[in-house]
Amino acid sequence: MNNTPLKLNAKRTILVGLAFFLIMAFWQAYDTIIPKILTDKFGMAQWLSGVIMALDNVLALFLLPFFGALSDKCKHKSGKRTPFILIGTLLSCLAIVGIICSDMVQSDRLSAVDPQNPTALQTLYEADPEIRVEGKRGALSSFIEKEDFLSLTDPESEDYTTYVVSARGAYAAAQSRRSPAPLIFFVLTLFFVLLAMGLFRSPAVALMPDVTPKPLRSKGNAVINLMGACGTVSLIGIGMLFGTGKAENALSPYGGYFAALAGVMLAALLIFLFTVKEPRWAREAEAQDRLFEGTEESEEGDRRLSKGEKRSLILLLASVALWYMGFNAVTTKFSVYAAPVLNMDFNSAMLVAQIAGLASFLPAGMIATRIGRKRSILIGVAMLGSAMAVMAFVGKQTPAFLPIACFIVAGLGWGMINVNSFPMVVELAKGGSVGKYTGYYYTASMAAQTVTPVFSGALMDLDMRTLFPYSALFVALSFLTMLFVKHGDSKPGRKQSVLEQMDVGD
């Protein structure tokens, strides 16, 4: 046994985290832009768009454990995980080219009704009866016949959202019915890119523990989470640069944006390949573990939970599912909600929420050491639910600072929840059962993220403004179930560094 303290190699961990950086960059683009393409350009109903957006979570339930186990057995000279990261990233970038092509074709087909086209309103007026949407085309016609164009050309007006956006969506749906080939190709490309991302997501996450000594994995995981947050923020910045959230760009091609995404992913991959020495770093980590063997408590075997612990576990997992039902509805649907309902760029709200969530990691960990995880989570849930409830009343005439303030509060609350919920679940595990309980946590969260885009989308088809009441309801329900959790709340010991405070689980 060696009592010399270990020190995390931050530079190595940051380089390893590039794989997670490019993964989170991709998902930021996928979760915000793909729903806009499906609904704005192909005229798809919100509920059906939600079904397609849920595919990644359905596939993840099968692909993540499969490719994770497959990489465990890989004996390639570049390492167990690197080949999967290389092949998966290249295939994903290839699929992005397919997304760009199908998006450009459909954008061209809708050029006549593009918001930037001065004759768009006239084209909608003269379009086939196919584009009738619950009588709204008739209302649109009456506006045009009276030459009352002002409210139909102003994205801030309710008339623009009610009549023009609806008629434009119906026009897009009619085009898709006439020639479904671009839509079919687009959906097949999405399926391919989801397979490609599933190929290397688990190996990328598993790489950090492979090359990091066991006592330092908490700090290492914090660095990985920071790298993932940087990937998300970088794509939000690129989205703002390309104006992806502006109402007038609703039907513009996203080719430049997706090309930038592929460029970011390939750049991160190249730096990763030239700097990360997986086999050597893994051997060094194993040697350090052997050297320091005995410094950690021995792992206990699996054990049976008491009735009270089982009840707490069920209620805790129900809480996880419920707050993901509420939060994920917003993350997958806000990009199609922001411009028509709020007349705001969704990127700005997403950016402040991400930065607020990142800023909350350290305070959330410190607060939990003083008041416990359960109370910290309840505070976070109350913040998130309150922000979603207020957003339900925000409209185009609301001062711009209010939705931004709501997203800051939501980001802070979500950080409080994220930092403390995963440790509460694994607190109920002992030693060798940690992996099993980790599986419980991700099964609950993925199941929620699979169904909520469909449910929230179905309600939005009836009325777009149901998004935030829906979110607030499920977050409120999670507060109620969390109140009855009685176990897993042991106050964690004060962590020794800022990085350990930011550790929120893989």
C-alpha cells in the first residue's frame, strides 16, 4: 500500500473528454434543429415529430449496453474504446451530409412560402384547398382580400402565428404528401445517424474510468461533464451565429449550421486521435491502482433492500421519470415554440439555461453537504417548476427579460436536481451493485424521454401554448413523489476540491 496522494492529470482528462464534447455538441444540434425541420419544413404534426425524436432513447436502451459490452472485448492496438469513437464519429458526420442534402431539397420546394419571400402570403392565398387548416386558410384569405397585411407580416403579432404559420405548415405537409421522397430519405438518415451515435456513446463514457485511477474517477467525471457542457454551449453559439432561432429563417436551409457541426466534431476527433494514448494511459492507471491497492474500502456484495428502502427507491425513480417528463418536453419542443409563440431566438434561452446549470454544479454540491440531497433536490424542483409555470403566461408582448430570467432559474434548478439525484439512487447500492442501480436511474430517465416528446407534441397539436403547463405539471408531480423518499439522503462528506463538487455521475 502506498500513502502518497494521487493527483488527477487534468490535461489528459480534458483530452479524453473531447469524445464527450463532440457527443454533446451533436445532441444539442439534434434536439433543437431536427424538430424544426420535421414540423416547419415537412409539415409534420407535433406528436409525430415527438415519436421520431424519441427514437434515440428507444435505440439507446439497446445500443448503449451492446456497444459498451462489445468495446470491453475489443483488443485493437489503438485501444478498446478509440476504434468505436473513430468509426462512430466518421459515420455520424457522413449522415450529417445526408441531413444537409434532404434539408436543402425541402427548403427549395418551400421557397415560394419562405418568410423572406415577399410574395409568400399571396402564394399561400392561391394554394390548393389541400392546405386548409380548420378554416384558418379562409381567415387568411379574408385578411389578404381586405389588404390587411400588417398583422400577417409581423412575427410579433398573434395573427402571424395563428394564420400564417399554420397555413405554411399545411403547405409544407401538402408538399410532403405530393412527393414524400425527401421526407423518407430524411427519416432514414436520422435512423442511420442514431445508430452511428449509439455505436460510440458508451465506449466514450467508459474511456475516462479506463485511463483514470479509481480514487480519481470522481474528479475525472467532473472534467468530462464540463467538457460535455462546453460542447453544448459551443453549438448554441454556432446556432446564434447562423440565426437558427429567428422566425424569418424558419424555412431557410440549415446546411451551414450542420457543416459547422460536422467541422466541430471532426476537429475534436482529430485532436483526440493525435493526443490520446489509450493503451498506455490505461496501463498506467492499472499500475497506479495496484500500487495504491488497499487505500479504498473493499467493495461489498449486493444486498437486499428493506421494505422502506424499496419504497424509497421506487418513489425516487418515479421522481426521476416525472421531472424528465417535464424538462425534456421543453428541451425537445422549445425550438419550435420560441419563434411563433414568443418571437424569440430559442438559442438565447438555451444558452443562459446551460450556463446557469453549469454555474450551479459547485453551489449545489456545497448546499447538499449542509442540508442533505433530498432538500437540495426539492429546492431545485421548486425552482424548475416555478420557472415553467411562469413561462406558461409569457407571450410576445412580455418584456424580454422575463423568459430569460425564467430560463436562468430553470437552469439553476435543473443543476440542483442533477447533481444530487444520481448519488441518491446509488446511495442505496452497495459495492458490486452500483452498476445495477445506475441502470435503474438511466432506465427511468430514458423511458421518460421516450414518451414525453409524443405526449407533449400531441397537446401542442391542439394548442402550442400547452408546452409549459405540461412541463410544470410533471415537475410538480415529481415534487410530491420526492417528499415521500426516506432513504438515500445521507449527507455526503465535504469534497476536497471544486472538481469533486461538480461530479454528477456518468
